[in-house]
Amino acid sequence: MTAQFSIGDLARETATNVRTIRYYETVGLLPPPRRTPGNQRVYGEAQRKRLAFIRHARDMGFSMEAIRELLRLASAGPDTPCADADAIARRQLDAVRGRIARLQSLQAELERMTEAHCHTIGECRVIEVLADSSHAHCLDPSHGRDGEAGAHIDFA
């Protein structure tokens, strides 16, 4: 007899929220499960493996559309060329590298902002940098838009 899972069991097996499983069904990433006479969802091992694949891909940051394409490629057969899957993974790698570069820039900026030890808000480097909408005080002005500079800002 093949393994059968309720939606709760499937959720536990794959560390996926029940609502997320239902969502994946709604958007077509998971095929609709078989139903019992009492209308309970029943999943098999193939659906567990598919959900684990989806979950792993989501953990790696792949978009839903990329996952949909990877699932299509995975179902195409073992002799199907891998070039399209490689291209999808390369795009994801490029996106991750871009996020890492932005985070490293943010880290450097925050480190620089917090180096100065001041005693009053009037001389506070954090407030000065954040209040300067022109980003002239920033190491990397590309994270903002052009605007007016000003170390004092009145929020009232």
C-alpha cells in the first residue's frame, strides 16, 4: 500500500503550513488531491515529493513562476536537456548576488553611521544621515532618490 497523508500529515512531513499547501493547490503548483467520501484531502508520496521540491525551491528564493517552470522541466523526462533549469538557477544566483551586494552596502553604511559617538541629537550622525534625503552623506547614494538635504528634520 502506498503512503497516504492527510493535509495535516503532509504539512508536518514537509514543514509547510496547511494554508500554504491549499494556496499551492489554488495556484496550480500542487495538483488537486484525491478526496475521501467525507471530502477530506488525501495526498500520496508523489505529492509529498512535489511539495518538498516546491518548499526547497521557495527556501532558495525561487519565484513561483520559476518553480512552475522547474516543475515542468522535472516532469519532462530524465533525458530532457538541463539548459533551461540551469538558466533559471543562474538568474536566481544573479538575483542573490545583487541582494548580497545591496546588503553589504547597507552594512557598511550602518557601520559608518554608528561609528561616531555623539552626545546630542543635534550632532547625531544617525539622524543626520537619515534626515538627508539627497543621500549626500551616504557611502552609496544609489539606495535613495534625489531630494533636499538637511540635518534637522521636524516631524511635527
